[in-house]
Amino acid sequence: MTYHTRAAWGAKAATESRPISDSLRGVVVHWTGTLVVSPLDTVVAVQTYHQQTKGWWDCAYNEYVDLNGDVWEGRGLMLRTGANGTLKLNKQYVSICCLMGPGQLPTDAMVAAIRERIAVVRHFQPQATEVLGHLDIRPTTCPGADVYDLVKRRAFEPDSTITVAPSPLDPLPYAPNPPPVVQPLDVLGALRAEVDELKAWQVAHQAIHDG
């Protein structure tokens, strides 16, 4: 596993931040929901959209994990997420985002990395034992059927031995020589749809998003 810090992937500075709660309940697993060709281009595009288009403090997620099992620092595990839909939920759960979309399957490397990150969360907050899919806390299809199946099977528990190795006939997680830039409209279009869905849900429940 390679850990890509914000500095390594060229993250812009957050405009504001809040420390993580000292009474976390667990981790919520998300996905980007679009075909990811380049993890680097995707994390950059997500932060750009969240900050410049939505006016949020930073990218919403604490961390990202790609299909190769590499971890990409988002807000970081010590700062409150902005991805879970309400201020209350953002205080209660860390968010980990799978860098994948429809047509891409989770890999053993991705699952192993998420297990490791969940173990890190529990190291400093042992009571944070819940592992949920985004759809467990609000109406959405995130994190996709395949990832959510793993959530339900408790495959992300640090001591789990469940494997999800793809068939030899399945394609590689990412193209050997991916193009340098993901088509931004594909990424941003899906993110806008996600945000619109979130807004509708928040209005219905008089929720507050914390940035």
C-alpha cells in the first residue's frame, strides 16, 4: 500500500476545518460513482468541484482508496468529514471513498487497504466499531452494489479473511497506460447528481451540511 499525502497529490489548502469528534461511532464507506481511469486525476477533480463549484471547505472525504490498494489523503483522519449528509452524521462517522464506479469491481487490495484504515480509526477511537455504506444513512445508491455487498458481509472488518479476487478474465483495475487526464465532465456530472440528491434529502429533513 502506498499512502499519497495531500502534498504528494497537490491538494489545495482547505479554507476551514474542524477537528474530528472524540466520540466517533465508526466509518461510512462511499464511492466516487464514476469510472476511474486515473486515481490522481479523480481526487484532484473531486477537490476542485467541492471547493470551487460547491464552495465547500475542502474535498468532502477523509480518505480515498483505489483499486490498487493505495490510499489518498483527503481531509485526513483527524478532521471532520463533509461527506455523510448532515452535521450530526459528519460528527459521528469518518468517510472513506472507494475510487471506482459502475463497471469496476472492488479488489482484494482495495479491501485490505480499507481494513487497515478502519483499524487505524479504531486504534485511536476503539468505540468506533460501526462500518456502514453511505446508503445506510441516507437515500442513495452509494457505494454501489458490489461495495455494499462487502459492507453487509463485514468484509471490511480488520480481522476479516473474506476475499474478492476478480476472475482472471476480469480487466486490470486501471489501464496499464491510462490517459493523463480524466474527462472532467464525467466526474463532475456524477458529483453534481450526488449533490442534487443530497440537497433534496436535506431539505426534506431540514438537515444542515457542514461544508
